[in-house]
Amino acid sequence: EVKNNRDIRVIDVADILFVQSGFIGSRKLEACKVPDLDPSKVISIFHNNCQTMDFLVEQEEDRKAVMSAIQTIREVYHSAKVKVGREELLLRYVWYDTDWNKSGLIEQSEFLELLGRINIYVKQEQAIKIFKNYIKARQSKGRVHYLKKGERIGGKMHQNGITFEECLDIVRNIKAEQKDIIFNEIFGDEVKVNVTPEEFLAKFLHGVQQENNATIGDVKNIFSDLNSMEISGATYRIDADGIGDEDSIDRMRFREYLTSARNDLFDPEKRKLNSLSLGKPLPEYWINSSHNTYLTGDQLKSLSSVEMYVVAMQRGCKCLELDCWDDSAGYPIVYHGYTITSKIPFQAIITCVKCYVDANPDTLPIILSLENHCSHHFQAVIADILTNTLKDRLYIPEESSGPLPSPLDLVGKVCIKGKRPPENDDDELPISASESDDEEGLDPESASKSGPSTKSDIALPQIFPELARLTLFNGVKFTGFSTSIRLKGTDMHSFNETKIMKVLNNDTTNATEKWKQYNKDHMTRTYPAGSRVDSSNYNPVVSWHVGSQLVALNFQTEDSEMTINAGRFRENGNVGYVQRPQSTFPMGGESSSGEKMALKIKILSGTCLPKPYGESVGEVIDPYVIVRLHDVELKRRTTSTQSDWLGTPKKERKTSSIRDNGFSPQWKDEAFSFSVNSEAAMLEFIVMDSDKGFIDDTMCKSAVPVSCLRSGIRCVQFYDQCSLQHGPFEFARILVDVDMKKCS
């Protein structure tokens, strides 16, 4: 029984990440183990840090209607939100939780709750006084207080409550905006109200932002969009057709531009999908890749779940790993062998992949990296499941000595990475079925009851011919690049992080250049050391720097390494494939990192920052910003007989903390300098909550490839712990002033 509106479970449309149907792909449903549950009738809504709401819809027609309705609602919301200011959106987001009886008004206690939600601190007695004085002033005028705009949101008159627009007016008066310092410095007039297109182009876009290709036509389009936005307190100028005025913008709309996607630090042109860049052979791309994709936690005792594949693919991952084993039930299973991690059916994962590809037929190829520990009988079952489930989605390679296909050649396809038996022509090459991602792994005391006590007790089984026939990428043991370069293009190597540094540091010649030469026509997969039982990650930048394509990380661990991985693949539309820069290819002679750069970043201010994990309750935050540069560094050897080697320094700077203000914090003279060595380098931003006596909480984070940075006064968009953007994370920004200079 629903006793009041607070008993109704509601998911805000802003919090919905994605929706799936047709299979059991959430941990909650896996744990329930409902007998005779038909997976085709299940719909799961993923929201707020990848939580799920799961429900059963019996009729196919009804399921289609539900899926269509949710999709339509999301499309309408996302198309409408770009026409509304971010502060308006943030207040709307918390308003419907605070105004729990949906009266269109909030009263005094609700107003106090709302201030805490949006991270504005005011002493309770002062906040109550502000609230009461506002109502008194409104009543003395005998009407509702109007802002400079033709329409009101939720306009009801009530002696004890305030409307949405009135609340926004109060909030802006409590936490005054930055005093237009940027506006005044650029346009040189404290009393100036509006800016013309000519001034905006010459003084701002050309003069400050160094966008020298911008035209007056570009500015008029910007002005039209800004003037058609709903921003409370700003001059609202549109014509009868809803087209915004192109002649000028006021101060508030200039502020909105500063924190808009158009002014992103991450170059918007490089975030767009460039289909023309996807016609090269696969080795010419970095490919978003995961390690032990099935695990929800550590490498020894955590749960395995199909949900991890769902989330990984939705995050743009295009290389998924499956550790395949025999099971007494007669079907292959996936889990981390010789541990007490839980087991999931191989079939369930392949069904999940098929549903994803069917729902996203334009997806670039998904690579299934099979770690095969199965006997011939179970390998035959694996081959049968792949063939019968994926059907025409499965890419079956043909014998060819030419280059590997391109991502565009394989749109909507699933490719297999595994092992193939050695062929006669390759007898002289060191091909081994024993190369395994678990090569460096531990041998826990609690081993699988169905297998040997340690991994050294048994070699990997030979490959069943039918499974080999489906395999595109063939894992081959590494002995040296001089041999590797002679391998077929479909033969590839896998290196754990320890071996990466051994290869780079122990070679008496230029190993970096040799590795780049190998990666020109072949694929390399790198992955975390087996000693990382906590599922922590290694720094991917060195692997990217030498041209490795499949740099696999533990997606379940939300650390800095996963943040920069997410930032790397936001380039090119987050489709999971990014064309490698020229510096990652062989240059001949000396190894090149690309052009070096001097980078200076000044942290200016923040706006609409969330609480940790996007929580709705908790203290008002005390934010500070950490800036990290993830780069490579060439270390010189002491003797001429030793080669140089690469290190991965993590250079970190942080601002002071701002007490009790997450709505509009401002920093002064917080400037940091970095020297950048590689085109693969990544810049990471983390907003933390200072908590004296306790561990500081992470509130939100972001990362930008150095190659995608823009100079000038820019905004940084932020993401949640899973590097996804929803709810309060959609509105969070910091403003930075960036200066970049190339070094000789």
C-alpha cells in the first residue's frame, strides 16, 4: 500500500544510463535465481552508478511499448536539456525530491533541505530569515516575484511557499556569482551589459581562446543558441519561431557559454565520431579493452557476473575477456580458475553480447578474448554456442596473408581471439599454446575441486579444430621482436605489466622502436600483473606509447587508470576505437614521442559540484582539485651498451580546499606547470571533498588526452565513479585557464 508520495519509487530520467532487455544481465536477478524465469521477458533499467531496476513484462507487445516509451522519454529530455541553463537543470533535478507532495512550492523545511542538496552552506537561522524575508517582500508587493522573463516554472501563489524561479533567485543571491571578472577583463568595461558578435569574435574567440578559424557566422550561431536558452534572470529574446537573437548576448549568457560543451577543454571536434578515420587495418588503432571482464571485485573470491559485460560494453569496451573452463554440468563456465570466484555460464555471456550487437547493429567489432582451459568436448560446445547464438554476427576469418581488416569492415561483428594449432609453415617459429594471461598468476590454496592443485600441474589443452576455425587472432609466445615481425598479421602477443617493463628495459637495442615496428602490422594485448589480486590497475600510458592496441584494464576498479582509459576513448565518439598518432609508429633510428610541450593550468572556479557518489544527503562539501599528468619519461642508461628505457611518472598538483561551498567555489592563484613528453599522455582532474580526520572522498573526475586539449579559458566536464555522466554529474564543471607551448 502506498501511504504517501515518498513511498513511490522514482528514477529521475536524468539518472537513467541505459536500458536492456532479452536476457538476465543484472547481479540482483542472478542472485535471485528465480526458477523458470524467462530471460526474454526481463527489462533492466541501469541508473545511478550502475544500480538496476529490474521488472518482468509478460507480453512481447508490452515489452516493446515499454522500451519505446523509455527511449522516447530519454530522447525528449536530452534534446530539451541543452536549451536550459545548468543551474536551472540542477535545481530541477533536486526540486522534485524536495517538493515531495508535488505542489509546485517548497516550504521552509524543504528550502533548508534543498540548500544542503546543492552544497550551499548557510547557518540555519540565517537561511530561515532569508526565506521569511523573501516571502514578506513578495506579499508586500501583492504578487509573485517575477524574474526578467515571460514565463514562470510552477507558478503558484502561497503565503508559506516559494516557486521554482523564486528559489533560484534566492540561491543566486545567497551565493553571488563570480563578479564577472572574466567578462570585465576580456571586454574591458564593468558597466557593459551586452557583447556584440564582433567583440566576442575578436576579443574572446580569437584573442583569448586562440580559435583562429572561428568566423562571425559561427558566433551568430552561438548567440542564437544562447539567446534561445531558458536562463532565469537573463534577457530572454527569441522570435515567433523560437529562434534566438544573433545581435548580442548578456553577462549571464556569457557565463553559461563558459561552462557549456562548446567551451569544453576536450576539443569537441575530436570528441565527434570521424568515420573516415576507421578504414585502416585494426593494428592502427587503440582499442578499449578489459581484463577478466566477468569479475565484480578482487581476483580471488569476488562474484562473477554477466552484468559486468553489459556495463563494459555500454562504456565503450570492445575487447572482453572470458576464462573458459569445464563444468560437471556439461556446459562451459567462466570464472577465474584455481580461485573461489563464482562461476557463470559461457552461454549467458554470449547471449548478452548477441543482444547488445542486435540492439546496436552499427557497433564497431567486439573482440572476445578466450582464455581457453577446456577439454576438447567443451571446446566443441563453445564453438557450437558461438556459431548458433551469434549466427551472422560472428566473423569467421578466411585464410589471407594480407593486412588485417579495418573496423569498418567488421561493423556489427564479433571476432574471436584465442589459439590456433601451429601450421607446418610456421614450424620454425616459437608458437605455443601455453601463453596465457594467467602465466604470472598466483596459486591460491583454495584451488578448483575439479582441477589440479596448481597451474603448473597441467598444460593448456590443444585447440579443437572447429573452435580454431572461428579464431581471428592467434596468441603466440614472445621470444624477441626480430622473430615476431616475421609472424602472420593474425598472430599476436600478450604481455603482463611486469613483462612490458622487462622487454623495454632489458633489450640492448632500442626496444621501444622495435615494439612500434611490430605493432605496425600486428596486435599486442597488455594486462595487469597476476600479483594484483585486489584488481588494481597498471598505468596504460607506456603501452599506448609503444603502440599496443589492446591495453586491458580491470573495469570493476574505479581508479586513476580507469579514469584516463575512459578519457582516452571519449575521443572519436566513444566507439572504442581511436586511431593511433604517428609517434606510436616506427620512425626509423631514434624513437620519437611526438612533439614535447610545456603546459600551464590555472584552476579558476567550480560550479554545481556534487556530493561524493552523487548522494542526496550529507554535509556541504569542502572541495579541492587534484590535477595529474600521466606521461612517459625516457631514462638514459649509464653505459653505451645499454638501451634507454621508459618510466611512467605521475606528476600531481592540488589546490587549496574551499570550505562549505560546492555550488560556486573560487580559487585564487592556483596555477600548475607540467612538461609533456608523449602524445599518449593524459591529463586527469579529480574533485575531492576535504574531510579533516578522515579519508577525503572523491566527488567526481575526468580525464583528457593531452593531444585533445585546447588553450584559453575552458571548462572541464565531470563523471561519476564509473566514468559515466548522469544526474548531478551532468551539471558539474570547473573553469580552467590553459596555456600550451611546444618545446624544441
